[in-house]
Amino acid sequence: MRRDIFQAIADPTRRAILSLLALQAMTPNAIAEHFESSRQAVSKHIQILTECEVVKHQQTGREIYYHFNPEKMKEIDIWLDRFRKLWDDRFDQLDDILKDL
Amino acid sequence: MRRDIFQAIADPTRRAILSLLALQAMTPNAIAEHFESSRQAVSKHIQILTECEVVKHQQTGREIYYHFNPEKMKEIDIWLDRFRKLWDDRFDQLDDILKDL
DNA sequence: TATAAACGCAACTAATTAGTTGCGCAAGTT
DNA sequence: AACTTGCGCAACTAATTAGTTGCGTTTATA
């Protein structure tokens, strides 16, 4: 089962969940209230986000708070870096990219 | 059919194709040579990349050269921006993000 | 003009994903 | 002790995706 950060953010619901969790830690029920989807559907997305470690959890009584983990997002940023040069810079792009690979 | 840039980069083969095309425009056959996959399988990926405009094509005789379009990658970068603050900055992060949304 | 190369497109299959329903368990409440 | 709430987990279905095979068209080559 492929389960990396790129797979995680492919789904719009999961991107929305990440945006929510970036603001504050939340329980599955609280998250689900923001969507049309059922709690279980949301829970499945959370599970995927947890598996690829972009989200961590912390239990408090019977509630489980999910936290956003910015660390994993860096991976996307790092991958983007090679392309960023193509829209940032003017010319000597190719050399830079070739150096990276 | 969901066909956005996030969907496009979810597949590792497509990410590899984008990396190749960022270096130089290539024909489907040339691209396929870099992978285990068949030409048709690669062609399908290219089609998806074309649909979400992260790749453009230009015909020369019987060959079709596919070019990387950095513009579309900006969308990812822009989306990442809100999270970037969480790993770049130290404190006053929440305020910044709340301001964005 | 016959043949080969470079493709796109359509039909099909296999695998994966998103979502639903129903269950069970642990932690609080009455 | 009985009931409710918050949750995970498993089985199932429907939709989507990745990949294959085969065919037709256009451009080049012998």
C-alpha cells in the first residue's frame, strides 16, 4: 500500500483536514462536523494521514486529539525545490537542476 | 473525474516524469525508456499531466515533444505557504494563519 | 509504393481508494 | 449498574486508477 505524503494530499478532503489541524488540534468528531462526510469517512482519512505521519494523536480520556505535524510537509517543499528554480530564476536554471540530480 | 495538480503528483511515476521533463522536453518513447512501464502506460500518465496542464506538447513531424510547465507547480507552492509558516517561524504562527483564512 | 516508426485512442482487467454500515470497547454520566 | 459518548476496526460496495493489448492514423524511410 503506497502511503506517502504525496498520496495523502491528493485528496481534497484530506487537504482540508490538514488545514483545520494546522490551526488547532481536534477530535475526529469535531473534524467531521466541518464536512458532509460521516465520522467514519473522516476517520479513515485521519488514519491515512496518521500512517504517513503528517498527523499525530494524543489521547485525553475518551477523546483523541489529532495534531498537525509540519515536519512531513517539508518533504513536499524539498521536492518542489527543484522546480521552484524554473519559475523563480530567469536563465541558468538547467545547470542548477542538473547539479541537484 | 478529479484532475488537479495534487492528483497529478500523487503517483511516483508521474513525479519522475515531471523531473525528467523539467530537464528537457521529451517524446513519449524517450520518457518510457527511463521506466519499466510500457509506452502506453507512460502515455496515460502524460495524458493526465497534460489534462491538468502541468505539461504542454508540441508536434514536430511524427514526434511529439512534451514540455514541463512550471506555472502549475506554483499552485502547490501557494497551498504549502500556509503550512510553511509552521515550520519556518517560531511563535506567532497561529495569528498569521488565521489571517490567511 | 511497401514498410517501419511514433503516436493517440478505446476496450478491457486488476488493483486501489472512498465511503457506508454495523460492531465492540473504553471512558465518562445519571 | 445502566446508559451515552467518542472512538477504532472490519466487512462490504461503488468508484476510480494503473496498466495491458490491440488497432488506426500520420510521418518518415527503403
